[in-house]
Amino acid sequence: MKTDNIKISVITVIYNGIDFIEDTIRSVIGQDYNNLEYIIIDGGSTDGTVELLKSYDNNVTRWISEKDGGIAEAFNKGLTHCTGDYVLFLNSDDMLTDPSVIQTIVDEINKNSHPCLIYGDFDIIDRNSGKPLYRGVVNFSCKGMIKRGEILPHPCLFTSKKYFDKYGTFDTWYRIAMDYELFLRGVFKETVVHVPVLTTKIRSGGASTGNRELVVEEIIAALKKNGHLRSPLAKLRRNLYFTFRFYVRKFLEYTFLYSSFTYLRNMIRRMSLPGSEKI
């Protein structure tokens, strides 16, 4: 039986994202789940985004357009306005896959006794054509993988509001890895549930693309801040790992093998996931 006893808050932050934001908005307001609020935080766009947001005044719970200090600050601003039991941060160039996504997640939240973190699967799609590139899979039960810098993209992760009450909000020092750092604070301590349902389509070419050095710097800073890198040797080893991974990827891309490698890797990861169970 379908229930709507849990309030879901969807937060989208945007700055000059007119190309895709309407797809994002429609994927949220088209959900068949009633107990839902949608908050959009715009950083003062000048490309027509604000005019588009005005046209959705009757569909969006709240939208704000003003300058901010970056993604982390915008995320935090969204949190101050949301009143939901669970929060989803959906990027302005991503979208929910179909109208039943949130209802499915709510059913699993109830089934699994309101876990702190619950996530579905996601597709990476070509930024321009929308063509699926590969199915993304992350296994939260593999602690080593998380400590090597992998984190589930926030557009398919529903986080209990209690998590933020317990561990705080996003650290505004981070420009890209703010979600990674925040979830490092509690991911090994709280209940995490994977739902084997495709929830989100994520466009390629996000904020981390082309910023490898900054991403690595922030991942290492997050690991150190949360006690996972306790010595200079550990930091060196992690740096060497990221360098090795970077050149392996470049080689696979050069030889046109990267898509095949990604497919096989994610298939193996999927086999190791426990399905709709607590991790």
C-alpha cells in the first residue's frame, strides 16, 4: 500500500544553468508522490534561469536567487529552508528517471525502518545527446572503496534530516568534494540501504570534470580531517594511488577500452551489492 507519511525535500542549486534546469524541474514536479517539497537555490544567474524559475512559481515550493559563496554554501542555504524528513540534492543538469522514483524510495524507507542513508542506482548520460553511457554502481559496504575517494553521487542519495542534525552541514572550504567530506563523517557509523532501482540520470561533464588536482586535494583533505590519513606516508600512498588511477584511465580512454572496463567493473560491483538491504 502506498503511503506518504514521509516528507521528502528535493534541493537543486544552480548558477547559469538554463540549458538543462527545465528537465530537472519537470522530473521533480512530475513525481506521483504528494508529500514533497522542491527548493531551488540560484546563485544570481544572468542567462535567463531566473525568468524560467518565475514561470514555475506555482510548481516549486520555494526558489531564491542571490549571490552565494559556492556550491557548499548554496547546499546549506537549501537545508535552512527545507522541512522534509529526507533530503535529496538533485543537480541542475540531472533528473529523476520516472514519476514513481520518490514513492519507491519512501516505500523502502518504511520497509527498512527509516535508515539514515538510502540510495538507488544512477545512469551517466552524455551531456549533450542524453544517450546513456554507463550504469554507475557504488557499494557502500566496501569501506576501502570509500576511503579510496569513491562516494555515491548525491543526486541519487536520500539523507535523513537527522544526519545533518548529528554531523552538521557542508564545509564551505570545499569547492567540489563537500558531499564526500560530509558523508565521511557518518557513513561508517550509520545504517545505509541500497535500493536496486534506477533513480537518477546524471549528465557527464559535472563540476569535477577537468579539475583533477583540486578533486584529489579535497579528497585527501577530507580523509585527513576525518582521521583516515594519520601519517605523511599514508598521504603519499593515497596520492600515488590517485596518480596511478588517472593514468590508467587515460590509457583506457586512448585505446577506446574505458567504456568496456567501466561496464565490467560496475557489473562486478552490482553482483556484490546486497540488494534492498541494510549495509
